[in-house]
Amino acid sequence: MDAITAHRSSALLTDRYELTMLQAALRSGAAHRRSVFEVFTRRLPDGRRYGVLAGTGRVLDAIEAFRFTAPQLDWLADQRVVDEDTLRFLADYRFTGSVHGYPEGEAYFPGSPLLTVEGSFAEAVILETVILSILNHDSAIAAAASRMTAAAGGRPVIEMGARRAHEQSAVAAARAAYLAGFAATSDLEAGFTYGIPTTGTAAHAFTLLHDSEKDAFTAQVDSMGRGTTLLVDTYDLGEAVRTAVEVAGPQLGAVRIDSGDLTLLAHRVRRQLDELGATDTKIIVTSDLDEYAIAALAAAPVDGYGVGTSLVTGSGHPTCAMVYKLVARESVPGGELVPVAKRSAGGKSSVGGRKWAARRPDRDGVAEAEVVGTGPVPAGLEPHLLHVPLITDGEVVGREPLEAARERHLRARAALPLSATQLSRGEPVITTERYAG
């Protein structure tokens, strides 16, 4: 369990209606029926060609930490949220069911059964909000980050959006961005909690603090060494580059440009650095970059990017619209599971039954279809099944290092059709096929 959830109950990261449903089900006797819930999305954000599943590791931590403390139970009683029988159930609550789903970092498409939660109705229904809040947030960040790292074409991208987000969502965003290929984060809590490499040197305030730009650069180089990155656009860019090389010598690690026409300025600065003998000094650009700006800089002499606002704010990562729906339940206590489905109009229907999913490749190994079915799995699809066990009988079995999810995402993205990483608007790059066994 990570440093955040180890000391904090996740039990009230819950909508009230989950507890009122629990109370009514306890009264009716249906609460202990074995049930299967499924997380999926009906559509990708407009124009996106694939999604990225992120947050699974945080979901496992949250389910482990889903314990009602005495103060929480007292508050629920004081607010009359639920009755005494329900409070007694919550006091002893432990998730004893099972969870399986797509491994973290995997790509997904409309209808992909991303997470399957199986247990009694009582213990599974109250996990809805905490699961969805984590997966919707982290997957949206990861999808945006994946587009950015694809556009960067192998040049490193640094996450630096903490000042534009809620303090805890900033940590989660840094984790999701790293999973999707970002090289480092500026957020120290993310580095401490998840082992993500951290980076950062100085802002304009440091230059403005000193009597001259040369004094500021000298202080930074004396403190951090010649390999540091100097911010060169506080005053006059050309003069700053000359001063930076004068202070640090040709061993200067990098200069950072944070404003202006980045393509034009990058070419000017590269030429100037080369003329001054600093041929190995790198150029880092920041300034409200997104995947489109990064792609536009592909031909510029840029060595790395810093991305903040467009990654962590809602304008940069449209919602994944994941939902958590009951898809099967016992017909009678101890009986067989029967499929159940929502039939409402308006595109909000669901498909009943516990499902498996496989990604069928073509003869070249490129993904061509997401096959989702119930019942037996066709023999030819067994090697391509996507689900892995995450929790078995209440015990977490699927926790893994963040690096494993990061590597998986790069493999999964590489196995998609080439059009997956195009930034033009488009439909999902592979279709979802239904298979009824």
C-alpha cells in the first residue's frame, strides 16, 4: 500500500446512494446475493483513437484501505445516513470478493470490460465511486500523456503541472503521466510515493532576485554544477545565452525557453550555442505545451519538453466516461449467475453477463479487433486474453511496480495500427466485436 492510502481510510470516498442502496438491500435480503459489476466506457472522448487504462494500482490500494473508522461511523450515525443494522455491517466491512481486469497501462476501446468486481452485492456496490473516480481521472491523464509522448518522438517529456491541480490529483497525474511515457516529474510527493524521477532547477523569480542575470546564473552553477539547466528568457534571450555559456562554459547542461515563438527561438538558440562552442548543451522548452504544440516542434532543435497545464486540467484530458454497472447476479441464493442489463434509451444500455476480452492480432501482429464475449473462449483467442487477476478472495494478487505498467503501455501502443498516434480527429483504431459463446 502506498504512503497516501496507508494512513487514510477510503471508505467515505463514496456517494451516499451507495450506502442507501446497501441499507435497502440488507432489509430486502438481497444484499448477500453474489453479483458481478463491470467497469467500461461506451465511447472514447471525441476524436480519440484509443484509451489508456491507468490507476489500477491505486484502485487496489483504495480497496485495501476501504475500512470504516469509528469517527466515520459516528458521523454516519449522527447524520442519519443509514440505520443501525447498516452501521453494524459497515463496521465489519472487508472486501472478500475478487477483481480481475485489464492490466494497468493497457490500451482500451469502447465496450472493453476494463475491471470486473465480483462479490456480494453489499460489498461490491459501495466500491463504485472510489473505483470510478480513480480510473476516470488517471486514465484521462494517461491518454493525454500517451498522445504527448508519441508526438515527442523519443524526446523526453517532463510533467510539471502540480501548481495547476489539486494537490493530491497532481500526485496521481504525475503517476499516470509517467506510466504513459513521461520521463520525470517536478512533483516531489509523486517522486517520494511512486519512485518517479524528479527534476527541476529554477524559475524566473530566482533570476529576478539577483542584481544581474550573471549573478543568478553564477549562483545556480555554483550550487548545482555546470550540468544544470539555466532559464534564459527572463530579459534578453540572446544576451542570456551568451552569459550562460560564459558562466558555465561549454559544459552547460541545458537552457530552458519558456515563452515566445518556440520554433523560431529554438533555432536561434541552437545556432548561438553552437557558435559559442556549447554544442552539447541541450534546449528544453516549456510554455503551455500540448500534443499539438509538441508535434509542431518536431523539426526544431529541441531536446525535451516540459508540460503542465494542458496535461492536468480538464481541457487537456477530456473525461473517459467510465461507468460501473451490475452485469450479473444470483437468481436465488447459492444459485447460478444470470446476466442482467440496462435497457434504457439514449445510448446508456449495457450488455449483461461476466465477460472475457481478447485483442486479436492480424498476421503481422498488429491489433485488428477487440473481441468481447461471454461463455467459453474460442481456442484461437486464448493466447490473446487481456484480463489478469487483481484481487482473489479479498487478497490483492495483482500489485506490480509502476515500471511494469509503463513498459506495458509502450508495448501496447506499439502493437496498435499506425494511425493510433495520429493527432487528427478519428474513430477508434480497432473495433469491438461481440462473441456469444
